[in-house]
Amino acid sequence: MNNIETYDFRGKRAIIRVDFNVPLDEAGNVMDDTRIRAAIPTIKKVLAGGGSVILMSHLGRPKKNNDEKYSLAQIVPAIEKLLGHKVIFAGDCMGDKAAELAAGLKPGEVMLLENLRFYAEEEGKPRGLAEDATEEQKAEAKKALKESQKQFVARLASYADVYINDAFGTAHRKHASTAIIAEYFPEAKMFGYVMENELKAIDKVLDDPQRPFVAILGGSKVSTKITIIDRLMDKVDMLILGGGMTYTFKAALGGKVGNSICERDQFDTALAVLEKGKKKGIEIVLAEDALIADKFGEDADTRQVPADDIPDGWEGVDIGDRTKALFREKILSAKTILWNGPVGVFEIDKFSTGTKAVAEAVAEATARGAYSLVGGGDSVAAVNKFGLADKVSYVSTGGGALLEYMEGVELPGVAAIRNK
Ligand code: AMP
């Protein structure tokens, strides 16, 4: 594995896997350029070192080739603006034109390949199979695609001398451009700055936290968060659990949760978490009161009640005022904070004040010297919504990748660079 900081890029063509999967409006304008902005330092480093850059990314989930709606041509102006540099658009990532442009690329030049997912080979998942395809046909299609994937990867690799992976958001996928291509660059593969910073921030929290270490986990379900809860119990001093999960815990303890989201098949899991917390001396903090609503929407009727005494016909959609104060006090006691998942249905303003209170408490603790890492799509959306992104220590760009990394899974995109 090489290091971007010290690598000699003079005269080298670097192919960089970036995550330019940005939201676009109907007219194809970039609505949030965070991901493009994040990749700029890596691109500039290669250019400043005397190299040239070939950018590759996916955008959305196209199901066929050349679907204009998913063309990366749309984001060229946004990259040029943020980079302050011309970007050559190569079109088709496989065509002769891309190969010719790459071969003729001069130091200081930047080119962008078309959406990698225009080809099924990128993800390695067969497309267009008949609905009634037999298992045998599916296996055949998969085998054929694996073969053509080798050519796809070899072609991408042929464009460049160096491979840089800077797409943390897709690092948990073993795709052509995120992992497999690294095999072609045993002596010239490295992380870009986005990847490096992500891994550093997460490792700092997981491996060397200042104590007390408090994790706040929200979101909708216990079943999707249980692996991370379990893993974090080996690391943290306190676990604050919020969101829809709350009601599975409350119901497992014998409470009344009305129509709140509740996974009956997770009662044993929830009780085991509480038991494990007790054994390990980890404080597990659950909501005391809830904001309940008679329906989902801004026009809902709401009330605040104890979180384990919710009447039928009503559901818990946010934490109540007492819990806001409780969570704040606990968060302020932390020296290291990890936050994943909203504590209420924050997409609806009326149900968002609990998540806002958590975001504010995390920002306040950070201002007092705690290190805070916020990650996972929805909590990132929440800190952005409340304008607090620059008041926490680190906002992770990875959703699934972040969770899997924290769960202890070796991410293919990370392993492909780190391992020989
Ligand atoms: P996750 O993807 O598991 O992190 O879940 C995020 C989602 O959980 C968000 O869309 C929230 O609206 C939702 N959520 C948070 N609290 C609740 C709740 N009390 N009831 C239902 N959904 C919730």
C-alpha cells in the first residue's frame, strides 16, 4: 500500500474512484455538492505532484447503458467550478474514445469517465434476466458476467499507472472499481484523503477513545442496529438508545406502546442488550417520555406521555421534553461521542425537535472539548438540517460502509488497498 502524501505522481496517470453519487434536480443540477467538494483535495494533490487524473464514479442505479438521467456529464460544470479547472468528459467508460483520451492525457489534465453502473460488470449483478429464470440460468448469467467483468476491470486499469480509492461510501461493496481493480496496481494503490480521513476518524473513536465514551443510536428498528449495538457494548461507557427502537425495549419490559413501531420478535434481543449492559457496567439510557401522534404528518395531534404508557391509536414519534433534558445531560458528560440515527421522525418538522436537541447537545459537548463523530445517512441529514455540521468534530460520508466498518467487517474497498 502506498501513501498519497509521499507518492511521486510525476508523469503518472492516476485513476481515482470517487463518490460522485450526488442528488440532482429535474434539470440535472447538483443539489448537494458535498461529495464533489470532499474529493477535491485528492485530485489537487495528484495534479500538484505533476500527474494527471482520471475520475470514475457511479451515479444512481441505472438499469441500462446510456440512460441520460444518470449521465455524469450533468455534473461536469459542478466539478469544474469546485476544482477551478477544466474537466474532459470521456463519455462511455469502455469505448475507444476513453482509451484514446486516457493515453493522451498530459500532466495537469483531468478527465471524467461516464457512469460505471451503465455496465452490469461494475456491480457484477446480472441484468435483464427473465422473471421465471431457473436457478441454472441465473448461475449461467452470473458466470458469464464474472468473465466479462474481468475484461471490464482490465480495461479500466489499462487507462492508468496508479489507482486511488477515495469513495468511502461504496467501500463496503466488492465492485469492479471499488475493490477488484486494485489487483492491477500491486505497487501503486492507495487511499485518497476522503478515505484516509474517514478511517482515521472511525479508528480514533473505536480504538482510542477518551472516556467517557457515549454512543447515541437512533433509527427505526432494533433488528437493523443490533450488530452495531452489540459491538459498541465492547467499547462504550454509555449507550443512549432512541428512535423507533425505544418501543421494542419498552414493550419487552412490559410497557404499553400503542401503535408505535415495535418488533415483537426482537424482545429477547432487547432484553439481552439490557442484561449485557448490566453485566459490563455500561449505562443504557432509554427515553423516559415520548411525543406521541395520532398520525404521521404536520397536522397530527400530539401529546407527551411516559414512553411505556402510550394509548392505543397513538404512536411514539419523538422523544419528549424530559428525555431531551436527560439525553443532553448524558451527552454533556462525554469526552467521545458517536451518533448514528435520529431519535424521532425528524423528516417531519413537528417530530424533529428531539433530534434537534440531540444535535445541539452533541455540538455543545464538542464546543466543550469532546470529540464527536456523526455518521449514517439520516443523522448526517439531521445535522445538516439544523445547520450544525461544522459544530461537530467529524461528519462521516458513509452510511452502510460506516456501520459495517464499525461492526468490525473488513470492507472490500479497504482490504483491497491494505492487503498485498
Ligand atoms: P435508520 O435507517 O434505521 O437509521 O432509521 C432512520 C429512520 O428512522 C428515519 O427515517 C426516522 O424517521 C425513523 N424513525 C426515527 N424514530 C422513529 C419512530 N419513533 N417511529 C418511526 N420511525 C422512526
